[in-house]
Amino acid sequence: MSKKTLASGVVHTVPEDLRKALIQMPRALEVWEDITPLARNEWICWVISGKKAQTRGIRIEKALSKLKGGMRRPCCWAGCMHR
């Protein structure tokens, strides 16, 4: 598999598991590349803030589904505390 570079967030870089998942879903990747760095940062932080591997996996799947549907930021989340 080639190492495709994805646009990153403001504070966070795209973790490998999220990067691989985005590459495998072209529509979600298209939206990902179109949103702002701050919005990408919010998605990344939401995914990595899950404490269990299972939670993180669920969040990646939800992020892909929401991005594929055109959602530009995670819904109902306070936002990244790292910025």
C-alpha cells in the first residue's frame, strides 16, 4: 500500500488508522480534503479522544459515515481542548 499524504489538522496529525480508513473510502476522503484544517482537527481529536480501542474504531466508522454524508464537523461534541 502506498503512503498517501492527507491534509492534517491544526494541532493534530492524522493517525495511521484514520488515514488508512479515509483512503479506502473515496467520498469521505473527498470531503476530508475539502474541509478546513480546524474542522479536520476536530475530527482527529474526536477519534483519538476515545479511551478504548473499541471506542476509537467505532468513532472512525462513524466519522467515515458522517464525512461520506457531507458532515463537516463532529456533531454534539464540545470540540478539541488542545487548540
